[in-house]
Amino acid sequence: MSDLLRVEDLWVRFFKRGGGVVEAVRGVSFAVGRERVGIVGESGSGKTMTGRAILRLIRPPGEIRAKRIGFDGTDLMGLSERAMRRIRGERISMVMQDPKFSLNPVMTAGEQIMEAYRLHTGAPRGEARARMIEMLEAVQIRDAERVAGLYPHEVSGGMGQRIMIAMMLAPDPDLLIADEPTSALDVTVQMSVLQIMDRLVRERGMGLIFVSHDLNLVASFCDRVLIMYGGRIVETCRAGALNEARHPYTRALLESLPRLDRPKPRLSVMRRDPAWLEEPSVDAFA
Amino acid sequence: MPSPDAISAEGLSVAFGEGTARSIAADRVTFRVAEGGSFGLVGESGSGKTTVLRAIAGLIGDWTGGLTVRGETLGPRRQRGFYRTVQMVFQDPYASLHPRHTVDRTLSEPLRLHRFDRVEARIEEGLRAVGLGPEFRFRYPHQLSGGQRQRVAIARALMLEPRILLLDEPTSALDVSVQAEVLNLLADLRSRRGLTFLLVSHDLAVVAHMCEEIAVMQGGRIVETLDVDAMRRMEPREDYTRHLLRASMGYVPEETG
Amino acid sequence: MSLAWKEWLTSETPASRRQARLAQLYLNWLNFSANPLAVLGLAIILGLALMAVAAPLMATHDPLAQNLGARLLAPGQGGYLLGSDELGRDIWSRIVYGSRITLMIVGLVALTAPVAGLLVGTAAGYLGGWVDVVLMRLTDVFLAFPKLVLALAFVAALGAGIENAILAIALTAWPPYARIARAETLTIRQADFIAAIRLQGAGPGRIIVGHIWPLCISSIIIRTTLDMAGIILTAAGLGFLGLGAQPPLPEWGAMISSGRRFILDQWWVATIPGLAIFIVSLGFNLLGDGLRDVLDPKRAGR
């Protein structure tokens, strides 16, 4: 499978006032084809910063450095800000965690989707409107006409997230980065939103990067899983092969999770080995 | 005469708003928590589980039905003695500690309110009991990690030596590894002090780990009450419970036609 | 600063309440002093305070001494640093002594209006119900009067003079603080830490004073500092109208008023007090902006 995105030696640093650097991402390399790749980690693992760095969404005092971020033949690191703006939303899209905070509260759902679409395609209003309805139906919103006229605060979390997905997929991007897209949703709603994402990604042959803290969810949804700790990738797994994970951090993570199907007398407490922070990042190209 | 239940709710109902904006948050909720037991209230958002907890705590004044705690019937207001019996741990460790108070102030205030003696000693014991050393005593919440804040919140809840702890999603805002430590801590405290837990969560795995009996709520009502073994065996009676259990087990692709 | 002190103040594990609080203040000071404009504002205000305290040392002449033979001299002439006014009084010395009056106005208003507003606003916001309704309608009554008009009415009723002018200003200045305090209280009231303290059996008094006030104080301080400029201008306005400080007191507004007649030929008589007001207002604005950057609760002492 040819790579859609190839990230080589990505570093993200934040410079603190008064000296001192925080290294959020330390030399991460991976590739994503037309498949679903999950990036899992706890807070501070660097998973969110990795997603944002691909789209170069990090502002000073943050700094992105990479040997190369290859997307469809071009090195994103070498592009001007104007060129990046054409990539964002049009070729690579991002869905974020809480639609309450990522949807514009003073525009209706329909207007937002149309605006995003017209921004990238320059299409006239009529065409944009037709496309908007089409997208709302693609995310299984019945009564699309009515929902298009609603404001974000008038819809439930699950529907807000579906609107977000519709907005992000309207310009037909090649790659979707989803940053904790279902973490703010109820578990039954999570299922339906994931099913929609699953179908859309498959139908359009898109690549998907799914960033989350939920190891089990990512393992059941994605084709490949990258586990991050301390800004580095510590292990990669194929889907379904999670229990064969070898790295002590991954094993410790699995062991400290309570399980619905099996009682555990005590959840094992992770003993953090400082050596984990020193190991080089595992390359996740395959 | 058998010992009274720790908590008993009979037809507890809570409604908010007036007229057309009236919504029923809890609808004739009935359940019992045995003394020393651990009872879980599970549901999705809007299920009413947090409303029930807050009504028991006395944070919601406007409810109907019957509520008893250790044999005593509760009215719309709580008496001082109630706070020596029932305490609560809140969900968001970033919001449950006053940002301008040190840990010392947060822990000493309940003691001063109820005129306990040996305040210094109690604060130090309290910190030790939740696995925090004395160096944490004069820190501010923003100088603590999420897990440390939650430990302080637990220590605060235990300052008044309650018999019953109400836990509102105590680990949802925490990382997995920190969650494990906090859940272990809670389990230890419960067995050592013989506490009764009423735990509210949307995470079925956490509830199954911590609780012996579980009530599933939806739309303000209790859909089903089952014991943890039945839940683990995936043997619920109601469809909604089954649906919830399946969704909690990980992603299942849609049936392709 | 000696290394030992610095370590003590930036320690990760404070050993006493006092150390924790001082460490916080030190951190806030570091944040504040990183902003050069804020430090400039602070310097101006401290300069004002210094001038007021050391007035006898800084003035070159008696501010009230008239010298009709040396009227309207330009700055630098005849030993008058900034010139002399229409009665031959040294303008510089009058500015210096006038700073005392300015400071008195600012100080008295700052001590009364925000405090009253905090009390009313937090009580209304926390207790709700009819207490809220009554207190807010009371606030509305005072808010309805334009500052200057009420001040005029007051001095008309009680007689002109600087004390009555200050009282009048304070009476119109407190309602916005009540509004701010109430708005903050309504938000804070819903936080879990308030629920937690309620669950320990604390009464409304303890909660308002110990838990809500500490969180409102920042907004109130910031608003007060930013309002000071307006307060000074209002006092100056009253002085200008002859309703504030009475002659021969060297209140800056009154000085502008009496210098009005000479604005074309002897511009310094009116302009210099105007400049003094401008600088002090600027100082308060810069200080207020700097404080807001530091005390914004979202930053929580970082």
C-alpha cells in the first residue's frame, strides 16, 4: 500500500518563558496509507501534538521540526502558510473532541458546512447547499433540512459530532485526523458515530489517524495501533493483536484497565521505568 | 431487627423547570444499598444518575418520594449530623478543590466547622491515608497533578469520618494508570474502614470492578438492577442493558447487508 | 535577591501557610514585572504616592502663597519651575500638593465603592431569591444616575467641598462593582468546590467570605484600578465646575478651571495640571492592564 502520509523524525518543542524547553514529541516517525491508524497514549504522551503538527497547527512558543512530513509527494514542512491553508480542510481534515467547542456557536450547522465547502471549492451557493444536504444525509442525519437550520447548542453531542464530520468530509479530503472524536460522547452514541466514520473512510478510500486515550476502542476500530509514551512511539500493534503486545508500558496499560468480562481483584499499578523515556522512538512505517 | 440499609430510595423523583420547560431528571427511582455494600448507578448522559446522587447529598432541595439514610428519613434540608455520615467525591479534580486554598486549608476546614480536635494530626493522617506525604500540605491545586488532586478530594471527604461515600464519576477525568491507583485506593479504604459506596459512572468496566450491585438508568428511570456477576456474564434482562454492555466492549462494525 | 530567599520562595514543597502565600505573591510579581508597561504604570502611581508623602520636601514654594508681582510667569522664569498662575502661586508646588488631594480622592473611593459593591454583589449572587431582587433593584437605582449629575445634586444639597464630592463619586461608583461581583458569584456558585463545602455544613456567610470573595477579588481589583482614571477625571470635572475642592486648595481640576482664561497666551497655567491628570490616569490604566494579565483566574498563579 502506498503511503499517503509519511512522517519522519518529528519533534515538537515548547519554549517556556525564562528558559527551559518542554519536548512534547521526540523524534516520531510513522506512515499512514489508505488505512486506519490509531495513536494511543495518556495525557502528556504527545499524541495530540503529533496530530496537530501534521497540519502545522502549532503556534509559537511551540516549534515543529521534522526531517520530512511527506504528503502525497510534497513535503509539508517546506510549504508556505498559504499553501498549508489549501491543504488544511481540503486535503487533510481534522475532527476534534467536543463539538460544543469546535463548532461556531453563532452559525447554523448548515451555514458552517456550506462555508467550509465553499472556502475550498469556490462553489456557488446552490451547489454548496446541495452538497451540504448530501453530507448530512451521509452522516445519517434524518431530516437534514431541519437540522441544517439548527444552531450547535440546539443539537445533542452525538449529532454535533456528526455535523462536524459532515463539515470536515464535505471537501472530500484524502486524510482525516480525528482527535478523540468520541471521547465526549455516550458509549452508545460512540458506536453509531464510529460506524459512520468507518463507512465513510472505507467508501472514499481515505486514510484515518485516530488519536485517543482509549486503548481498547482504538484496537477494535483501527487497522494498526501506535502506542505513545513520553513523546515517543513505544510500540506498534496490528489490530486484534493487542494482547500480544510486548512493550512493558503497553502491557502495564492493559493490566491496569478494569475489564467488564473478567473480574480483577486488584488493578495492577503501573511502575514507570525511566528507561522508557530514553529508548528511541519505534518507527511505524509498515 | 435487621440493620437498616445504608441508603434507601423509594420513588425518588426530581424535576427541573416549569411549565413547558419542565423536565423530569429522576422518575420514581427506587433502590437499596446495604450497609457496607457497594452499589453502582450506571447510565449515559441525561440518565439521571448524577441527579439521584446530588439529591441524596442534599444539593438539590426540590425532590419528592422517600429517602432514608441509616434508618433516618431525610427531608428537603440536611442536618449537621448528616455530613458526619455521608460525604461525596466529585468528578472533576480540577473543579472540586478551591483554586485559592492550599491543601491544608481544604482539609482543615471541615474539621474546624465541626470542631474536631487534633486538627494537625488528622490532616497528616488524612494525607497519609491517601498516599500523599506531608510535602503536599501547603501546595495549591494548580501545583498538583490530576491524580493528586483527586486523592486530596478523597482525603477531604474522609476528614469527617463518614460511613457512606457518594462517588460521582471519581476517575473519569483521570488517565488510565492514575485511575487504577485511585480505584485501588478507594477499594482499600472501603475494606479498611467498612465504608458503604454509592458509585455513579458511565464506565461499565469501572462499575463492575468496584460494585457488587448495579442499577442501570435511562431517561431518569431505573431500567434494571442486577448483580455484578450477572452483568459480567452478559445476562441482563432488559434490551437497553444489553445494548449498553455490547457498546462498552469495544467497536463492533455494522452488519453489512 | 539572595539565593536562599529565592529558593525558599520557589520551593515546590512549602512548609507553612505563610510560605505558600508568599511564594504565590512572588510568582505573581515575577509575572507582573515581565510586562514593562505594567511596571511603568506602577512606577507612575508610586511616584504619585511619593510626591504626596514627600510634598514638603519636593515643593519649592508654599502652594498657597500669592505673589501678585510675579503673576503668569512662564516655566523657568523667576525661579518658578513650571511657571506661576494668575495669583503668582508656583504651579509646580501646587501640583505637588495637589497630588495629596488626588491621592485622597482615589484612596477614599477605592476603599469604599468596591467594598460596598463586593458585599452587595456577592450576597445577591449567592443568596438569590428576594435578597437578589431587592439588592439588584437598589443597584439599578444608583446606576441610573449619571455620575456627574448625582454629584452635582449631592453637593448642591450638602454644599460644595472635596469631602462631599468624594462621597458623591463613591455613591455612583459602587453599582458596577456589585454587578461584576454578582456575575462572578453566579458562576462560582455552581462549582464543585462550593458543593463540597456545602456538604461539610458550611453556612452562606462562611462560603461567601471564605470561598467566593477570594475569587472575586481579582476582577474587582482590576476594575478598580481601571476606574481610577475615570474617578480622577470626575473629581477634576467637579473641581472644574467649582463644586469639588474649593479655592485656594490646589486641586488639579480646579487649577484647570481657573487657568482657562489664559489658555491662549499663558497656556501652561491650565495645561500643566491637565498633563498631571493625564499621566496619573495613564498610570492607573497601565497598572490595571498589567494586573489583569497577572490576576486572571484562568492563569491560576502560573
